[in-house]
Amino acid sequence: MNKELTIFDVLPSEGQEGYMDIAQDAPEMKDDSYWNTVKDYTKTIVKGGVEGLSRFGRMMGPLKDISRYGDEGNPLEKQTEALNELLPTNEGFGQSAIRRGLQQAPTAMAFPGSSLQTLPRAMLAGFMGEGAKELGAPEWAQTAAELTAYIGPDITKKLLEKGSNKEIIASARKLGLSDEAITPLIQSDFKQKWLTKLAPKRGSTEKALEKTKSELSNIYSTLQKSTDKNIELHPEVSQNLYKEIDDLLFNMPAGVRSKISADLSDLQKFPATGESLINFYADINHELGPNSKQLSLLKKPIKEAIGKVSPELEKDFETINKLYSKYYPIAQRLKPNVMTDIIGAAKTISHAASLGMALMFGYYPPILNFAGIGAASKISQKLLLDPKFQQISHKMVDALNKNKFGVAKKLTDLLSHELKKVSPEVSEELKNITEEDFEDIFQSSHNKQ
């Protein structure tokens, strides 16, 4: 018969003495009674509420530099430690989630447009953020989970039809453009001006812009297949249109008129339809240039004529033209050129090579990333105003154009010497560039062109 095992037989320690050693260090039994649970949750709610109000107060107060607290630490963290000492709790997932939600509730409810419905969202954000934490997610993923409660689960998937771009997004979707294709078209001029300086011009950037252009071409083709395209313009309206076009052309130079004379003749051979008017509009766009901008005056009467063929066709046609007008500026700003190809090639070779090419061409992102804003500002000042730096940059470009990579290396060493007082770190990094780096850079950049 098998002997029945006792607790002393399964413990790794020896006998009763070993058991007592373990029992002495064991945690106290948790009181799971109803009133104790209520008391524990009440403490959690108080702590979360106090922390939330403190965060809101700091947000509304003057901005402060956290670094000035030194060894004392962040006051909010010190407050949390004090609250945990004053109101000790054994918080599980539910309590931690409630506390997390209350920490952000006052701030969330203070934003314009918030209402009482924001409080449940803040609490839900706490549960979602804490859930992500329990699963071992990093801080950024916890924040993303919290945002889902406020904005919705499609935050990373769909464009929101709100604000000034609401109409253009809705119209573009109706015509079949994907959100990925629409996104480059709704960026403000301010964002384009600055962010296109930092964004790489090759790789995924090219693919994204090509996708936008391809989808725009597809919806233009779809428009030409519209059932309304074959509707003929009333003869009297056609005659009025041709007269208006002739009057506008009469005041233009003969050289400008000749650019579209054949296209206008083709238009007038047959009854005008939505399709023929759209094609004539495209012909005008094709001929537009620095010496023929006056032709754009013809666009207005043509668009009005398309509207008389079909208001729906005119609306879609107007949307496509608006989308194209938004595409070309950002495509131009993100168009790869010799300089970006050289910088891009340098990045694949070494940090030093990328920095050297950036200094040569005055391309600031690598300088800023490596040197920091203080040193980058001083270096930029030298590159702009110091004749010696200007001369070195000019000679480096000339040497590289002539494949004199040894001379370029010597000039880099000279630049390194001149930058020693401005930024010792940049000066030291430039010493790492080799003749072979220059050769590889220009080999790679030429292969891209």
C-alpha cells in the first residue's frame, strides 16, 4: 500500500524546521471580504482621482522643465509614491485599470468638445492601456491602446472625414481612391514645405506617390467611360462655347493660338459631348507652359459646358482636377534629384559619409541628427557666411565631379580641421571618410539615375 505523502515530504527543505522557514516569509493571507474589497477600491479611486487632478493642474499651469528636479525626481512620481504609502492597496488588474483611467479623466474632459460621455471613454482607455501592459506591450503600444478608446479602432487604418479635408476625402473615396493614395493629397502647404525636406525621396516615398498617380489615372479613365460622356451638348450652347473660345483666343499671340488650333478643329468637327470636352481640356493642359499660360483662360468655359452636359459629370471632373492640382506640388517636392541620390547613397555606406555629403550640399537633417541643434546652427552659419567654408565646399563638389576622390578626401580633412572649434564631434566623425567611400557613393548614386 502506498504511503500517503505529507507536506514535509514534498517541500524541498528538511522536515518541520524547513517548513517553518518558508512559512515565516510567506505573504499574509489577503482579506477578500466584501467590505475590505470596497475599502481597497475606494483607496484606488481616491489615488487615481488625486493623480488625475494633479496632472490636469500641471497641464494648465506654466510649463516647467522636468530636468531641473535633478535627483529629487519628477513631482508626479513622488506624489504617487506618497499616495501608495498613505493608502496602501494590493491592486489587481481591475483596480490598476480604474486608477489609470482616473489619472487621465480630468485632462480628457477639459478639452473643447468634451462632455460627460468622455468620462466612460477615459475609463475604457485605462482598461485598454492596462490590458496592453499586462500583455507585456511597450509604453508606445499602451498609449496606442488608450487612444483607441477616444478615437476608435480604425485610427491607424482609415482617414477621418473631418475638418477642411472632409469633402475632398469623401469625393475621392467615391471615385475609388484608396486612403493610401488620398493621404499625400491632403497635406497642408506648411507640412509639405518642411517635412519634404526631411523625407527620403527614394524607396517607399516613390512607391507611395506612384500609387497615388496610378489611381488618379484610373479614375480619370473611369470618368471617360461614364454613361454621361456621350450626351451631346445642345447645338446652341455649343455655338456659344465656340464663340467664347474664339474671343479669348483672339487676344492671344498667334504662337499660343497655334498650339491648340488642331485640337480645337477636331472638337468642332463633331457634336460636342462630355467626352470630347474632357479630351479638349486635357489637350489644353498638355500645351500649358511658361509661354502659354493664357490658354488656362479657356478652362472655365469648357468646365461650364461639361456641367451643361451633366452636372454629375462636371462634379466628378472638378474633383479629379482638384486632386491632380494637389498631387503635383507634393510630387515635385519629393522628386528625387542628384543631391538626394548622393545623400541617400552616402547613408547606406557610413554615418561619416552621410554627414560629409550633407555638409557639402547644405542638407541639414544628417547634420542636425548627429550634432544637435546648437552645433548644427553654428555649422549652418559657417556654411552660409564663412568664405573659407564656401570655398572648401565648392572645391569638393568640383573634385567629385572630376572623380578626384583623393582630393575630396584631403578637402574633407581640411573641413574637419576647420570644424574642430565649432563641433569637435562632427570634426572627429569626418575623419572616418575614406577615398573608397566617395567612390562608392557616386557609383551608387549614378546607378539610381
